[in-house]
Amino acid sequence: MSDIRSSWAGLALALAFFSGMLSSSLPTPLYPVYISLYGFSASQIMTVFGVYAAGVLFALIVTAKINIRPESYTIPIYAGLGCVFLSSLLMMFAHNIITLILARFITGLGSGILMAYINRSLIKIFDTEISNAAALTATASLILGQAIGPLITGNIVHHDFYKLKAPYVILLSLVVISTIGVWRSRQVVNKPIIPILIERQKIIIESINMLSFRDVIFCCMAIFLSWAMASTFMSQGPILAHIYFNVTSVQRVSYSLSAFLLVAGATQLVMRKKHHYFSLRIGVTAQLAAVLIALVSVYTISPGLLLISVMMEGFAYGAILVGAVTIVNIVARQSQQTHIINLLYIVGYVGNWLPFSLSTMMDHLPMKTALVDYLFICILFSISVFISTYISGRNNRAVQIRS
């Protein structure tokens, strides 16, 4: 019975996390619609997109400083779902840029709160039962939520079915269902943490050179550019596909963005079995290739090359994330400074604001010039990350962890 209750609680938490992540990507195909209906500029749309990251960052920083007892984890989860519910209502009836910005910031708050406490709850529920159930549940919810959002909205926009309302009606329904699910499983979610004796892991260093904070810096650099490029495709992709690459089908763009996130998720699963520096190196290599292909696609105005670049970026996104997180975890464990882990995600979310420079350039320069200048900046940064990672990777041989 305990296993069944834990499974139902895990399912309720997964649905809640899925709803939070769905809210982050659901509006993406609507950005061209907002531009055509309300005449928003590219920088305004980028602000709407970027303020979500600000909300997530704020929530993560605040939740890291607030100590909530494990027996009360449902309280912040309800608060996170409430933020998603409120932001969805605001998005449904938004007719100006201020309302959209406010709604997206509240969405970020909700996503950040859910990210913090649902992960903690999953670890608490599954810690003695299934070794990797918590991680797999959280990863699946995050990837599916981000991937399915553009798919849902893209199809709604394609069929012109209450395109500014229907996506959020679906989201509101999921939020209500997940809230009920969490409430029904509140006893399991709020169960106290039971101390468990865990065999200490032996860390075998095969090289004199241990991982250091320098490696963390390289990981942060890689994550910054990776998340910046992902943010570029998610925020500016639909607009550029329609205006610059003459891709008129919203469905095709939505499918491409969903495929991008699914490739990233699949890559994370595959790369979990690889050495951390191998994953990081192959990720930054794919990152450089993706940016170069994107530049060529701009010069040739080739939607096909752009699609290849997007898929390559999805692979890079997943590989870099796995390698960087593993390296940072090792350094945090060696130095006993767990706050280093937060640094990685903070830098990543800051990277979400880099595309704001592209939107600003698009408002003041010819579109091709803006794209070329932006991609050249990304290429230079990508080359520096590539060189730094390979030099550091050669100086740090395997650090293996075994029970």
C-alpha cells in the first residue's frame, strides 16, 4: 500500500512539475501573433520571454534562503501552482505589454518554486524505494513540459481555435487537476524525513590534478552560451522563421522546437553513462558546429540548415548540461560548498537574457545584419569555451565515483 501511495504522490508531483514547465514554453508560438495583433517590437517580445527567467532566478534565490520543514512541503507547492494559475489568467486576457511582462514574471516565480520543492519532495518520497525514480520523474516532467508546450499552442494557432485563450484553458485545467492530486497525496508528500544509513562513496582520484573551481568556471561558460542559444531559438525562432526564412507554417516551427527539446532530453539520458568531460567536450563541439551552421543558414536563407542547427543545438544543450552538472557536483562535494551547484543554474538563467541583444539589434539594424553580428559574437564566445574546455579536459583525467 505504501508503494502505491508513493507512486500516486509521485504522479501528482510529476503532473504539477509538468504544468509548471508547460507554462514556460506554452506561449512561444504566440509571439508572432502578439506582434501582428498588438505591434510589439522584437525587444518587447524578448523582454516578455526574458522576464520569465528573472522570476525563476528570484524564486530559486528566495527558496534557497527560506527553511521550510519537510512536513510542510505542500505549502510552497500550492503557492507555485497558484502562481501558474494566476499567470495563466493574466495571459488569457492580456492586451498590452505590461500585463504580459507581469504574467510571465509570475509564471517564472511559480516555476522556480515548483522546481525547488517538487524535486525535494520526490527525493524524500523515493529515497528508500527506487534509487533513480526521483531524478527520472523530475527530468521527464521538465523535458515533456517544455517540449509539449509549443506543440499544443502551435496546433491551436494553426487551426485558429481561440488561439489566445485555448492554450491557457488547457494549462488551467492541468493546474487544477495537479493541485487536487497533491492535496490527496499530502500525507505522503509531507511525511518526515527518515534518517537512513548510506554507505559513503569512495572517491578514487586517478590523477594528481583534481577538479577545481576553474572547471566550474568553464562549465558556467558552456552553460551560459548553451542556454542563451536555446533561449534564442525559443524566443526569436518563431519570429525569424516567419519573417526571415519565410516559414509560414506555425505547426512546423512548433514541431521543430518540440523536437529540439526532445533531442536535448534524449541526449541527457544517453550521456549519463559517459564520462563527464567527454560529455562536456562533445557538447561544446556540437555547440560550435550549431552556431556555425546557423550563420550559414542566415547567409543562404536556408530553413533546412536552420533546422539542422536547431537539432545540433538540442544535442549540445543536453550533453553540456549532463557534463557540467556532474563536474560541478564533484567540485561541490570535494570543497563541501554546495552553493556552487546553484551558481551553475543562476548563470544558465542569466544566459537566457543574451538574446535580448539580438532583439535590440533587430529593432535598429537590418535583420540580416543583426543576425550575422549576433552569431559572430556567439561564435567567438563558443570558440573560447571550446578551447578552454579541451585544455582543461586534457589536464583532468577521470575522476570516478563508486560505491
